[in-house]
Amino acid sequence: MTTQQTPNDGTGLIQQDPWLANYAEQLRWRYAHYLHRKSEVAPDGNLLGAISQGHLIFGLNRGEKDGEPGVWYREWAPAADYLALVGDFNGWDRAANPLERGEYGVWYTFLPDKAYSTKLTHGSRVKVHVGSQGSGQDRIPAYIRRVVQEGDNHQFVGQYWQPAEGFVWRHSVTEYHGGLRIYEAHAGMSLEEGRVGTWSEFTHSILPRIKSLGYNAVQLMAVMEHPYYGSFGYHVSNLYAPSSRFGTPEDLKELIDTAHGLGLRVIMDVIHSHSVKNMLEGLNRLDGTSYQYFHDGPKGEHPGWDSLLFDYSKYEVLRLLLSNIRYWLEEFHFDGFRFDGVTSMLYLDHGIRDFTSYDDYFGANVDADAVSYLMLANELAHTVNGEAITIAEDVSGMPGMASPVSDGGLGFNYRLAMGVPDTWIKLLKHKQDEEWNLGEIYSTLLNRRHSEKHIGYAESHDQALVGDKTIAFWLMDQEMYWNMGKDRGSHIIDRGMALHKMIRLLTFSLAGEGYLNFMGNEFGHPEWVDFPREGNGWSYSHARRQWSLVDTPDLKYSDLNKFDAAMQNLDEKFSLLPDPFIEQLLLHESDRILVYRRGPLVFAFNFHTNQSYADLRIPVPDSSDYRVVLDTDAVEFGGFGLVYQGQVYAHQSVPMYGRSGSVQIYLPARSAQVLVPLSLI
């Protein structure tokens, strides 16, 4: 027997998906284009050379000139006529420190220590004055590492950031058990108080919560500097500057180091799909042209996001973005990235349409340069850190998104299973649970490319944003304000509590090889997320997390929280998420029963509104007695406790649906149980 060899021309994806055979030529072209872009950087040291060391070249960096120590400043501004470094150190004199123009439009100057060591100091405010087309403007350097907002007009200004002592890292990341279990979070809205939270407060107050729940990764949103807080961090202005509204770069490093000490990986939400239009804070018209970093004209503007789109064909754009990947991995020890807006990057129409055919993934509508950039970015990330995690936010279903670059894929480790939360929201909006088609739900949760790993989730920040509601609020709405006390009875709350747990368990066990939860949704956070803006009177009332709800033992929020921890423990203990073996065992639409296995565990769901089953016979795969290891109806999870905790169901040699054995279980209405063979305990 011979092992099939993977082609080295980008068509290896066909072995995973034979339907791609008709697109072999397009796959070869896509891979050849990537190799061509990669060859362009080969003379300068390949991916680990100059193309990913922009942060060590541009901006403000310590170095030497003719053996004399000092600070270099470089800026790429090919269309500019005049550049000068200005700031506190020279009294903002636009003629005192002009830059010289070098090759390829790179401007530079050197500030020797003997003249500037007491002037240009740690924290000094700086900008670059750019003269172009007869006018001049003070701008923030493209590679600046810290930006602060100050003054009566609250304008942003760059800072020369050079602490006397470097940060001392104490912890390295450890291996984790099971699959990737991600806690998506935003430091600014992580407090209960109506204000912006800090990195330090997140470190001390939120990381312990994440650890206690059993997650093994934190995904941080809004890390890069963004002038408008209400953009949720998506209108980025300064790619290399951690947002100063949350604290210093060292505060962020302390967060990451502490997380590593707790056994948590830290993933960054990276925004390389677009950039803010702001000229005073961002990259727009830095050298006086609209086409320096971005496409010119309508191609350079996203119609729905009011932002600018990078031109990935340019060397300096690649250097800006690839160096950014390396910078966050090496300087801050991030463990990987969730790439936002990948669909918009891939297609010239930004994916604003239905994808109904494989033809949609190839052809003139695909931005080949963006595809090549993503392949290069993934290759670089995994070269810098062999354990780096990269996740694609792509709604289009592009084949090969989470397949190796060597096979012709884009190289991500995971892709988000974005259709799953949309399914839940549609069901909650338009149908009562007694109308849900269990077969369709089961199929939808499994509808993915099984050769590629997915992150499943029931809701993320997208589903909780203003204009929508959390799953808990869809289920229970205003009742959550009055009837979440454990001493109060409410049919709406009982239903909502039951379905909230069942929805999460279904998603957790079926929708992917990893799982994601947005901060607060583990305990059924009510209402929605809405950042301070003019339309809400600049209110923080919905840009916070009400931890007091889950911390009050007399409220049922704590029960939902305990369930989430028990659910995470299923994967920690039994390595559930990495197990590829999923099989339906029983489906009765009329009785509202769904039973399936994942690996050795058996999941039994009863979606009936009022019918409990005292002697429900279900097929089981192993000749073993089975124990209940998770019961959504347990008292500790806010249920009625109708099944004995740790209940064991005896194996019976009664054939059922092709299985040689079965068990009889008690499955109350609107509840689910997870069973494990006693042989595994």
C-alpha cells in the first residue's frame, strides 16, 4: 500500500475536497502568486528578514551612527516634499530636525545622545511634520508604539516609549488539555462601574474568573489604538500602539504574563482588513496621497465600514502588516491572532453577497494579493512561534482557509463557525422552541469542512451588540429584571434557563474543534452591548459587565455560571473537542429527542416542553454501564434536580438501531444529560 503524496503546486486541497478538482488550475495560480510574493522578499532575508522587521527600522529606534549611540527615526513617505521630527524635545520647531530623503521614499534622521539624551526622553511627545503639495501637517508616525490623548481638544499625540528597564517575563505558556476554549473579552468594558477599565484591573479581577471557569485561552479585543472608543476597537489608527486608554504597554505585558502563569494563552484580535479614515490619528494621506498605504479611489474605501482598505500588492504595506504580526508575537508574547474581517479582504466586493457555488471562491472577484498576504502572515506567525494560534473570521466558506499553506490553503489553524450563532438568533427571533427542527439544528451544527478545524460558538460580541440581544435576553427579556431570584418562580425564567444551557451544550459538543464565549454570556448576561456615543448620551450603562449578578448566590445567574464551568470541564477531562468522531444515535422529532455521541461520550437531549421520559431507551456504543457526568437539570445549575446526581444506567443487551446494547434513562422535559462509560471513570 502506497501513501498518496501531497502535490507541491497548491492543489493538495483537492485530496481533502474532490469538488475542488475542477478548480485545479485556479489553485495552482493562487499558490504561484503566493510563491511570487514570497520570492520578492527572499533577497532581504525571506520572511524573517526586512519584510517582518519594519518596527526595528521605522519609527523611533535606538541605534548608532558612526559608532555614536542615539535614536534613529525613519518614515516611508514617497510623495512627501518635506519631513521633520517635532516634539517636546525641540519645542515643536518644524525646522529644527528635518529628515533626509533616501531610497524608495524612506526619510530618516539621527538624534545623537550627546545632544538629545536629556531632551528626547522616555514619554516625550512626538509627531512628524509632513509637507506635501504645498501644505504641511503634524502627523503621528506610522510605526509609533504609544499614542496618548491629551489637552482640551483631546487630540492624540505620539510618545517616545523607552523605559529605563525592559519588562521581565516570568512565565511561559504551558500545554493545555482538550481543545481550544476561548474567553473573548474587552478590557475596557470588563468592569461593573460605568467607566473604561484598564489592563491592570482586567489582570487582577477578570483573569481569575476566566481561569476558574476552565477556559484555556483569552481573546483580547480592541488592543490596537483606536481614536473612537465606540468603534469596539475596529477603527484602528495605530497598529503598533496598545490602546493607552487601558494603561501602558507594560500593563498589557503584565496581563499576558499573568495569564501565562495561570495556564491561559492570550490571543489578539488583529485588524489588518481596514484602517480608520482619520488623518490626524491614522495613516490616511500620510505622505499627501490617498494611495500610499491604501487603494486609490472607491476601491480603497469600504462602503459599509467607512474605513480605508490596504493595498496588499505594495511592499511597504506588506512590511507594515507582517512586521506587525511579528511585533505582537515577540514584543508582547501574544500566543496568536484572531484575524478580523477576512471575508472583506478576500473579495473585491467584500463578500457582501450570497455564496452559492465554488465559482464564488475563484475568479476576478477574489483579491489575489490579499489571499497571498494572509498566506504569508500565517506562515510568518508559525515561523516566529511554532505554537501560534491563528483564527479566521470568514463568513464566505473559502476552501482551504484553515488548511496548511503547503497544501494550497491560507494557513489558519481555525476558522470561526459563523453560521452557528446566526442559526440560534434566527430561531430565537422567529420560532418557539417547540417548532424547532432538531434534525436541521443537528445538521447545521455539523455543516462545516471537516478537514479544517473550527471554533464553535453560540454567541460572540457580534450577537450582543446594540440592535441585537444576548441569547439569555432573547429567551427571558424583561423577566430577567424581576424574577432571577432563586426564591421566585417564573415559567419564562425556567424555560429560558433550561434552553440557555441546552443551546450552549449543543454548540459546545457539536459545532467545532474549539469553543468561544463572550465575556459575561457564561452567566446569561442580560441586555446588549452599546458603547458610549452621541446617540445614547455617551452612556456607559451597556459598556460594562454586571458581575454582581453572578456573584450574588441568591440569583440564578450563578447557576448558569456553574454550568459553564462544568461544560468546560467535559473537554478538560475527556478531550471532547479534539475528538473527530461524531455520530447520531437517535432522533425523534415528534418526541423532541436527540441523542448522539462525540468520542466516548453520549449526549441525550429532550426538547419537549412538558413531556419527561421515565424509561427512555437509547442505543449506546460501548458494552458498559453509563454514568451521568453532566445534567442540565441539576439543582446546582438552576434546574429541578429530578435525576440523582451521578446516576448510573445499567447496560442492557437489548439491540437498538443497529447497536447491540442500550440503556434506559430518565430524561426530564427541556433537559440534557451527558453519559460516560464507567470504564473511563
